[in-house]
Amino acid sequence: MIESPARPVTPETSFAEALRQAIARRGLALNRIRTHLADRGLQVGVATLSTWQSGRRIPREDSLTVISALEELLQVPTGWLTVRIPPARSEPATVHPYAVVEYAEALSGLLDRLRRDAHGRVRNLSVLDEVHLGPDRSSHRRRVTQSVVAVQPVDRLIIAAQGELGCDVDQLALRAVSGCRTGRVARDPEASAMLGELLFDRVLAVGETAVVHYEIEDRTGLPTTDYQRFNEWGGAHYVLEVQFDRAALPVRVNEFRRTHTGGPDLLRRDLMLTADGRVHVVEPSADPGTVGIAWEWD
């Protein structure tokens, strides 16, 4: 009997079909997959894996770490399975955008002034934040390299930023560097917040990726004591590097994790400055919430 060839995987291929084909290509039995996942500290049963590949069930939001590990184990691109998971019928991030930040209401209002239906159409695959502080202790520039995958057709990326409370929000600026162009920008003076568009050169289909480079300039000149990036969905590889001016070095630096920008620390530990005044954190698969670095000046 001659087996029929597997159908090609396209952006429209279901999660179950893509998982079946990936497992078949690797030639791994489900019990071996379960063992490999357990070795990484991830407990998932053979029955669950079976229902995922059959399509009888789909992974829940709290299974994204397992799916990311499966992508690595099955040697498929990052996000290849994740983007095929159908959204929950009442996904909190869709109903309440930016729910992991204290100024969510302000950002939601700004989203209405831009394009609300653009929110949630991409997922981050990787983010590199380079935060540069000046001799006045202000965070005067942030350079970002961000790779994303479309989970719905999309032609833009929405970027959020917040300055120090009470700052002149008009002094916050978004500038596209490459892979995109700057679109509209909306600001909320009361929340010291900004929301801006980065426009792709075409509409991305589901499963397509993009890499963008952009900068956020802060000309307010106000001293700052921390930087944190929020993640609504999690799963991205995240690197945060802070570069201090040699004329203004902090006395103490630490990293932290939170489920909400205003919530308690889930983790807090000291970091060591390099000789040239840099410090960084690396999160291979960031959970929903925030990852940040805080410092003390005196």
C-alpha cells in the first residue's frame, strides 16, 4: 500500500494538522514526546497530546509554554504551532486590551483614536530592547528590534510607551528605522502615555512574519528609575539591555518580574553592571506580565 503524501502546510493549516505532520516528520512516538517535555519540567499526558493532534481539543492559553517547547523539540520555526491555536471565544486581552498595565484605560482610549481592530493581530516572537540613559539620568532613547508573526491578517504594529508621570507627553516620539514606516501617533497627557503605528509595506497573512526596527525618543529630560516591558500573551524571547552614561551610574540595579505593572514582584534579584555601564536580562519565553530592570541612584 502506498501512503499518500502529506498535504503542504499553509497559513490556513489547522493546529492539529500541523502538529500531526511535525510529529510524523520527526518520527517520535507520543510517549517519547511526553518524556522529552517532562525532562524540561513540563508535565503533559499522552492523552492530551493525542487529543491535540486529532483536533478533539485545542491547547489553552496556559499551555503556550508547552507549545513553545514542542516547536523546539519538533524542529519547526518559533511560532509555527502557536499561531495556529484558535483564539478563545472570550479572550481577556481582546475584551480588555493592555490589561497587564495600570494605564490600560488610557491606552484603550488611544486605541480608539487609531485602529482598535489592529490590536492583538500579531504575536511577538522575539524582542530586543536597548534602553539608553543620559548623564541627566533620563531614559532619552530606546532602540527596539522586534520580530512578530501574524495570527490574523494585519498591516501594522501598535506600539505603546509611557514617560515619567507628569512629563510633557509631546516630547515622546516614535520613529521607524527599518522594516516599517511610522504611522499615526496618539497621546494621553494625563497618563503620560503614547500609542503609535508602525506600518508594514503589505498585509501579512496568517503565519507570516516581519522584523521591524524602531526607536522611541524621550526628550522630557526627567530622571527615571526603571524600565519594564509588558507582554499580553507571552511566549516571546526577550532581551532587555540598559546602558547607563558613565557620568551617571546607579548604586544598585536589579531585575524583576510581575504579572501586572502595579503588582507585587514575582522575582527580584541584583544585577552586576559591566565595566562600560551596561546591564541586561534574558527571558527565553516571557510569561504574560512584565519583565523589567530597576535601579537606585543614591
